Amino acid sequence: MLVSDFHFHLPDDLIAQEPLAARDASRMLHVHRGNGRWSDRLFRDFSELLRPGDLVVFNNTRVFPARLYGRREGARAQAVSPQNPAARDFLRGRIEVLLTRQLSAEPNDWECLVRPGRKIGLGERLFFLGEGDELQAEVLTRAEFGERHIRFQPVTDFFATLDRIGHVPLPPYIPRTDSSRDRERYQTVYAAQRGSVAAPTAGLHFTPEILDRIRQRGVETVDLTLHVGLGTFQPIRVERVEDHKLHSEPYSISADTAAAINQALQNKRRVVAIGTTTVRTLEYAIRAGAGTIVEGTAAADLFIYPGFEFKVVKAMLTNFHLPQSSLLMLVSGFGGKENILSAYQHAVSEKYRFYSYGDCMFIE
């Protein structure tokens, strides 16, 4: 199976650059796997598509301000914000670091992506500027695709410092500086467990009122946690789908969540996954548990594409994804490649909004 088989044309003006005024105002394409038909809905209708007895599973990971701007050693200067036009000359020499996975807390080691990648060598010291040099790090190693392993010098409260000087890690197809609005909107209303560098975007549409409406219909809801990292958004660099390997991403499933999912499966109730990260966690966990969801923490590296046998998920909510991406392949594996690509063509023709701040699709 070729990666190019998952290409589709997407006009640039359909890539959502800002969130809508209301979270639940998004459009929703309702796709039926059995017959390949679809209908145009609003996300506000989502609760009407659920059945009493369904179990809906959310990913409660929380995005943290994982993008840092700073300077290399020898190029230190006064504190500066990238939003400040007067700092343009200074910023020509800046570095950008995206923290993707914490490797250890003591010492404070991280896997990260850096720009400009070719200029930042091993042993180099990096300075991230807020009100003074609040964070300093050393580059320890370099990985296959340019990722770096860096170690921060100790500070009193690392994540509090990140909250002050870090930036919301907006995806590259939103080529603007993050704003204070993004701090709230690039985050689900049920986010609880800090650790993601990208939002589980299918969850961005939910409001407390819609969550209440779902439960009032006799639908059970549970949470798990998968921290979104490189495994979700890394580019595919091979020609054959089967040759692609995903980075692993850490997940956690509580005893209550595991019990609820196992009970639903035993009773043949429908399990509805909110987002591709939830799908991947559930399908990895059922295999790791030899047919049972087991509580605990692990790391998922499951690559799902057409031909995959789904053992847990019977319906899913998802946003619209990049051409030739692993996420589009996962959705195609669930909904059928031809069905999904046809639905995407319809979404383009009807001018649906795409990607993180865009519209969504419910597949059942």
C-alpha cells in the first residue's frame, strides 16, 4: 500500500487558522461505514447520535506551553518576546525548541525538536529568555531524524517557568504567533493530566453543556490519558505504508476506566472513541492485555491503517487530517479507505474547515 494512495487536494483557504467563536459551532460530517453514506450535521447534534448504553472514552491529556524561544551560547541578550516587532534583528538569530517528551524529572531531561537544527551541535548550551535567563539547557545527544536530548539546569518550579515563558505549540499549518486565546481554546474543557505538545483535537468541540447532555441520554463516559508527542504528528518518510514506524507515546488507564471498558465489551455495548489518540490507546491496550483492558501505564506505538482489525472501538469522532498522514490512514482503516477519501472530497467541496481548529467527522 502506497503512502501516495492517501493524497487529496486541499485548498489552503480551508485550513482553519483560528477557532470559532463557540466551541460547539463546528460542522460535523456523519459517515456510515456500512453503506458509505454521509450527511452534513452540526456538532451540537452529537449527543443525538449516541445511544443509551454507549460508552464514550475521552483523552484527558493537557497541553503545556512546550515551545520555547531563546539563544545559543555566545548570543545572549536582554529578555525579548517574539511578538515584539522591535526585536526583529535580535530574533533573526533566535533558536526555537519544541519539547516533545520528558525523559526524566531528575535530572530534567527532554526529547525535543530544534530550529535551526543543523546549527545546534552536541554540548552546546541554550538560553531561554523571560525576565532574565530563566531556563538554561545543554544538548546531550542527537537522534535519527534530528531530535535532540537536552538537559535543563535545575530551577525551583520548571513547569511554572514554562507557563511564564513558554508558548502554545500550535501546529505548523497555523503559521502565526500564539495568543492568549490559544491558551484556552487549544485545550479541551476536560483536560486534566499535563503532558501533551499537541491537543487531541476531536475533543476541542465539547462544552460542559454537551457533556451533560450526553450523560443525560444514559451514555457512560470515562477518561484515559495519552500524551501526544512525535508519534502523532511525525511525517511519513517512506513510500510504502507498511514500512512506516511510529514513535511511542505514554498512556495511562485507571482501574475504573479499565473496568468500565471491559464491562461494555462483555455486554456488547458500543465503545465510542473521541479522537484518534483514544482509538490508538484502546486498540494498543486490548492487545497488550491479551484481550482485556488492563489498568496501568505503558507506551503505545501502534500504527493503524486499512486492513487493521478493530477489537474495541465501534464509533469515533475525529477532525479532518493532513493528506498522506498516519492519522488519515487510521481513519481510513476504521471507515474504509474509499469511503473516507470520498467523504473528504465532499468536505472539500462543501468548504468544511480542516485540521486542529476545524470541523469534525463522526464515523459509525
